[in-house]
Amino acid sequence: MSIHGEPGLRTPLAASSQVAAPAERLQFTASSGPCRFAAESGFPVFATEDVLARRWPVFHDLLLTHTPLRSVLALSLPGRPTTGHRCGGSETGA
């Protein structure tokens, strides 16, 4: 979960697991990813491994290298004064 305030200002707050935490941080490293897209667009995102590779190749490569996650579900949660979003993923075989 991250708080999105001023344009370009994002603060990671929490993750649903120790596996999901690096996935959230990797989007900051890659400067893109499904959770960032969901937060910026307001649209829900379900990204399989193929979708991740096609739409966010840098994030995809980092995700596969550093986590067991192979898909991501991202939801934007509107709020005041900032918007938070939850980023979760699924592990291979889960």
C-alpha cells in the first residue's frame, strides 16, 4: 500500500506480506508498474506474467529476479487528501 499525494510524490506504507513488499518497492526502482498505473489512472489492473512483460518490461524483469510473484492485482482506493492503493501478487503455484 502506498500513499500518492502531489504528482510524483509516493510513499510506500505497507504490504500484505514479506513477498509483496519488494514488489511494491521494485515499482519505484523501475519507475513504472501495474500498481503505479492503477493509482495514476484509477483503473483496476490484473496483470499476468505475459501482461507484465509486455506493458512493464523493466518491472517484470526485476519482479522475476527478486520475487516468486508472477501476477499482480492492483486497485486504486480513492481518499482524501491523497490516494492509496493496494498492491498484491500471487506466487507461482499458489
